[in-house]
Amino acid sequence: MTAHPSDNFLYQTESVRQPINWPLAGASLKSAFSDQAVKRHTRLADLTGQAEHMRECARRGHQSQLANALDRLLHAIQRERISPSEDFSRIDRLIRHVDRIIQNDVSMMEHGSVPLALLLSEHEPSEVLLDALNRYGYISRTLHPEIVNNDQLKSFAEQAELIIVISNGEESASLVRTPLEALGDFIKNRFSLLISSQDSFSYRAAAVKMGMTHFLTEPLDINRLNSILQSSRILDDEKKPIQVLMIDDMITAGVYWGKHFQQQNIIFRFESKPEQAYRSAIEIVPDIILLDLYMPEIDGVDLAKIFREHPLLHDVPILFMSTEEDDRCRMEAKMQGGDDFLNKTIPIDDLLKLVRYRALRYRQSSAEKRSDSLTGLMNHNAIKDLIDAEIDRANRQDQNLTVALLDIDHFKKVNDVYGHQAGDIVIRKLSNLLNTRLRRYDGVGRYGGEEFMIVLPNTDETTAAHLINRLRIHFGQTSVAIGDNQSILCTFSAGIASFPRHSDMSSLIEAADQNLYIAKKNGRNRVACDQFERNR
């Protein structure tokens, strides 16, 4: 009998007769660690015993991600016994990591609708990858492809919306494909990604032959990773269907095509008048424009030029549709602003596939242009655009809106003493914290340098201040590993402002900036807003 993925972390395998309550086990592990009344060597002994038992259960249940995390915890405990440190920061971090894996597993069990990302890897995936998956709403499950049998592998793949294969680059490209051949159509019919420590033509060719959607190399480009994960959710997200604008002087064309598009989770708008089409395009900013080449008031080429001159429409794909057979006319049309030329007799299934493909590529490209290359967060312009849009939404729906401007304290000193690479690590550490601790619909952007902007819809100033203060405390207590067995502690200051007290984007950002200045002036490592100031 094939097990459901969630069965593995409640009952393990048949060889384990007693069920293990993973949340209780995780809570017990944290309790043993935090009990400072117990002598040091006793705490370490208790941690060892519990972690060993949990690791054995995880291994029997083929929970490689959890087993690997527990194995790392046991190594850290052993190192602490041999060479005591001033604090237990590394053990604390690993226990929190174990707890996060357990909570993810429980969430997947309780909420079957949560999308599953299946990771096929011999080793535990990087925290960068796991944090990114968490940000985009995935529950991750890591399996060793050569340990689990084919039936188990297929069972997990059937439940997964995203399949990620991680190769350490030591094996040949042909061997990467071998354990995955059993998945066959599962990989080809899912959004999939091959991550390799080796970048070569043979590996890229292996990814294509396996049917993988994308290929990435280590160390991961977080900007590229985020855009891939974002696009993986686009076509499955009912809240954000593809928007198609069709322009044709023949109204019957709109009736015919609209009937087919609206059956495919596509928002279809049809316009027969060029001026109204222009206004509609600016209003909705479609993912793709289907444009008739010959119209009585203005031809499609000239209308495409008008579209291209507007900043909102500059990159939107434009597909000309016509019965024109002359190759020279087709080429001229594409050179004047069109992305492709389609015959109006194209089968509906082919047009739907092409529209989806073009829309996906456009959204990927747009996401990359609006992302910060170091952190994968929204960049300066993107986060400002979001603030503007959320002010409009808050105004229409009579809701609160709060923004927070964060700045890493003494960041120049970090760069001067430890180097710019260490500074980049600190920035990424804070960005990962913000990515994983905020709601999916909250906005997080790198506003510039070591500054971050957070947008919190439907959140009042006091609630936002408490939230940012908790993040401040957590960040300040978490050591940042900067290489060569060296760690540092960093803090941030924050200024908060809210709508409708500040009614437009400029005044909202300016107020947050003024409060950030107050937080810095009063000693740093604190949160300031119009109502009060919070520090340690």
C-alpha cells in the first residue's frame, strides 16, 4: 500500500509500532535546551538522547531533511562537549531549524491544500532554498532518490506541485537521470528545477532530457530563484489569472475567442475601437495583447507603436493576428513593435498554449526587473509602486496601512572591519528573516544599501510596531556566520508610519524616514513611530 506523504511523520514505517508525536518531540527538545536550571553537561546529555531517538525515527520514515538536520544538531552537541563555547548559539539555531521542519510537516498534514515542493537530494538543501520555498507558500519534503523505492517516489511526486533535483556535481550528468527515470511524466508535467554545483553543457542537456523546466547552479542566484518560484505559482493561482486584451474591428472575433479564453482561467477583454483599447490597456496592463493587423481607423502597427511608447506597456508582449501571407509584411510588422505574427486560422489549443507561454515569460521578466539582485526582494522602484497601490486599496476599502523603514545599525563598520562580502551576508540574513516571518501578501523590499522597506496592509501602527520590534529582537539575538568559523551580531533600527494619518506615498515614506532618524538618534537598535518608541 502506498503511503500518503503526511503518513510518514505520524506513523513512520511498519517497523515502528508506536507512533511518534513530532510536535511534542520538538517541544521536548526545545524544553531540554532552554532549561537553564539543569547543569550544562546534563542538558547536553538530554539533548543527545532526544536528538538520537528523533533521528532514528526520521531515518526509518525516510524523512531525510529532518534526519540530516538532527544529525547536524548531534555534531554541534558533540563539538560543544569537546570545545565549550560562551553560548549555545549554534545549537539554538539548529534546534529552531529542526522545529521549523517539524512545523512544516505538520502544516502539510493538517492542510492538504498547501503546495508541496519535493526535493530529491542526497544532502540537506541550503537554508537559502528552504527560506525561498517557505516565502512562496511551499511545504518542502526532501528525499534521497536512491533510498526510497519507486512506489514511494511516485507517491510523493504525485502530491507535489514543484519537483527540485539537487546534484552535488560529483556524479556524471548521465547518472543524475538514472534514479529519476521512474518519475517519467511526473517531472515533465510539473514545474521542475535542477540545481547543480557544476555548470556544464552536459548537465544542462541532462536537465532538458529529463524534462526539467529550469536549471540553476550553486551558489544560488536568489534573484533568479525567486522569479522562478514566483512564476511557478502564477498559472495555478486563481487570484491572478492571465489577462488578455484582444483588439479587432470585427466584434464576432471577440465573441468567438472570448468563449474559449474564459474557459481557461483567463481574464479576456475585447475592444474594437483603438482609443478605447489604449485606455483599457493602461487600466489593466495585460499580460499579453492580441492585435489585428488591419483595422479601418488605424492599423495594428501604428497602434503597437502607441502602446510601446507608454511606460506601463513598453514590454507587454504584442502578437499580431491576421490572414496576411506576405512574409515581407509580416517581418515589417514584427520590426515595428510586435513580438510575433499569428494567422487567424490558428487552432484554439495552439493559441492558448502560446498565450500562456508568452504571459509566463513576460511575468518572469517583469519579476526579475523588479527584484533586487542581492536579496531577491522587491527593488526600490517596485516597493514604492506597491506602497502607491496599497494606499489606493486602503482608501477604497477604508482600511489601515502601515509601512516600516529598517536600517542595519553600524553597517559601514561591518564592511570596514569584516569586508563587503560579510556585509552582503548580513543583508541576506535580514532579508531571509523578513521573507519568512511576514505574511505572503505583505510587501518587503530593499530600499537601498542596508535599508529595507516593509508594507503591511490592513495593519494599524501599534500592531506593526509590536511586529517589527519582535523582528528586531530576533535579529539582534541571532549570530550571523560570515565565514572562517567567525560570527557577528548585528541590530537594526526602524521607523514606522501609517495611513490615513499620512495620506500619500511621499508623506508616508517621509514620516517613516523621520521616525527612523529618531530611532537612530536615540541610540539605535529600537523602533520608533508616531505613537511611541520601543527598545530593548
